[in-house]
Amino acid sequence: MVCLAGATFRGRPVSLATRHGKERVLARPFRRGLDLTVVVASGFDTDLLGTFSGERPRPADALETCRRKAQAGMDHTGLDLGLASEGSFGAHPAFPWLTAGTEWLTFVDRRSGLVIAESLLAARTNFDHRVVSPDDDLQDWLRRVGFPSHGLIARPHRSDGGTAAADGPLIKGIGTPGQLAEALWRCAEASDDGQVRLETDMRAHCNPTRLASIRTLAFRLVRRIASPCPACGAPGWGLGEGLVGLPCAWCGQPTQRLRAEVWGCEVCGHREEKPRRDGRGAADPGDCPRCNP
Ligand SMILES: [Zn+2]
Ligand SMILES: [Zn+2]
């Protein structure tokens, strides 16, 4: 068992497995906060671990994919520190009529065996898709998804509802009106009903909103790596799962609202319960299953 107290990362290079320009937002927080130099694991195909656009299904959940990606980057560069990020997009967990993105960022130290991960729920995302004809007026939708500063992906629509791109073109990184017009025409021609499935390109280099979320997450992970566990001294002390059950202000019944934050250490299992940062001790009766069933 390696003693992790005082484990130090200062001055070491850390490999970053990315083909999507994430070093633009990750290099600075890691240098300023931890004196680590980010080295891009270039030429390494992170798509082997699955892609957003679904040509290759992801073999594992996002957190596990992220860890494997960091390790693959370390294998590639021969470094013993690794970093990788991963995102997933869909319905917001608390407000399913909204879309949200979850970003993960994982730091792996092969010397000590430490794995420190941090995640971020990004309420602001342009994640969306739409089935269109080349003649449709798309201006409102394009404005909403941030085109052309945010890229798009086009593929032929399939009337059976499938999205797999086994047949026909899959055009990614569409970033100009001219490219969009050409992609619409090519995909409509290849589709069985003349329609095109357009979706937001969520790869970081095509998506400034996502890149901004990854930057925020980088600061969070750096802070966590720099925080030692009060019990064992290992790096990575930080917020874990929240505890639900904030009592209703009227009847005192537990609700689904957060009651407390639990901070924890992955190494020794030490846990500390802290009150909500906003100081709220009671939930709105509107969130209560008894008062507002
Ligand atoms: Zn600990
Ligand atoms: Zn109540």
C-alpha cells in the first residue's frame, strides 16, 4: 500500500487524450493550479472508445469511458499522469422537459494508483436535433443552436426511425451556410424519404458552449486534486453524492430536495456531511409529496 499523504504532482507532465482541442481550456487551470504541463496524446484515436454521433457505440458508462480514455492516452505517451474528459447529453435529471449536459473529467496517477474524478451538470447546452427537408426555413432553429459558431452534423433521415449511419453520408463539423446547404442536398439525396437528420455537433472543438463547461469543470477538478482528505491526507477531497430529504416547510415530511452535501475521500472512505451551501433548512411546500401531491 502506497502512502498517499502528501502525494505530489508538481512539475510532472500529464497526458491528455483528445482530438478535439480540449487542451485550449484544460492546460491553463492545470498549470496555474497544480504546476502540471498538459501534453496532448496526439495521433491517438479517442473515437475507439465510442463516439457521440453513434457510429461506434460506447462500451461503458461515461465515467468508466473517461478513465479508460485517460489510461489509453498514458499508454500512448508513456506518461504516468493522465487526464480525459467525456460528456453526455439528454434530458435534465430533475426537469426532463429541458436538455442538459453532464461533463466528466478524470485524473489518473499511475505512481500512486489514484483516480480523481469530478463532474458538472451543465444546464446550458445547445444539444438538439431535427428532421428537415432541404427547402425548410431553418433560421430560427439555427439561431437557437448557435450555428455557425456551433457546428452541426447531417445524415440521411431513415423513415424507420433508425439513426445508424451504416448507409449513406455522415457529415460532421458543418460550420458555414455553404457547407450546410451542400450537406442537406447530399443527405436528402441519399435518404429514403428525402429528409435529413440534422443535429448539433457536440465535439468540443465545434461547440464553444461545451468548451466553456469543460473549462469550469477543469477548475473544479484542480481544486479537488489540491484538497487533501482531512483524515488520511490523500489528494482528492471533495463533494460526493448529495443527500435528499430536505423537510417540507409546512408539514416536515422529507422531500426530494437536497438536505445536505456529503464530502468524501475515495482512498480511505472518510465522509463528512455538510449543510447546504445556500443555508436552506426547509423545502418549498410545492416540492412536497404530501402538501402538493
Ligand atoms: Zn482519506
Ligand atoms: Zn409538506
